[in-house]
Amino acid sequence: TQSANAALNSVGGAVIAHGVIVIRASGSTFDALSATCTHQGCTVGYDASAGEIVCPCHGGTYNLSGKVLGGPPPSALTTYTATLSGNILTVKS
């Protein structure tokens, strides 16, 4: 629903849906990545103040390109293409 995605109205806002975390990086730019940590499968979140994707289970951190910045994750998060057309955001692998 629209209210469930309201966080994406603001830069730095993020939502998780269907195993994907979507983050509004700028006015019309969105980053979309797997929401599953590559370490042990926990669901990651977004720390807007640090600009990093974080895993609450073991402290793994990733940048918005999915690259591992720290902690135990063995590999990067899968990234997806997010495109905005009007008010419809489409995420594709």
C-alpha cells in the first residue's frame, strides 16, 4: 500500500518488501539490494545517518552498492535496478 512505502518519499528513507531493501538515495535515485545478509541470512536495515546498510545480528555493514564494509559477511549483497516512472518504482534483477 502507499502508506507502507511512505518512507521512500524522503531522501534517506528505506523500505523492505519481497526480500529487497529499497533506499531513496537522492531526489529520483533509488538503490535496491537484497535484504538478506550474506553471513547468516538475517534481514538487514538501513542506517541513514551513517549511509550504510547494517545487519543487526552480527554487525555486518555494507555500502549502497552492496560492498561489504565490515563485519563477518563473506560477500556483497545482490543489487537490483530500480527505476522511477511517475509514481511507480520498478525493481528488476
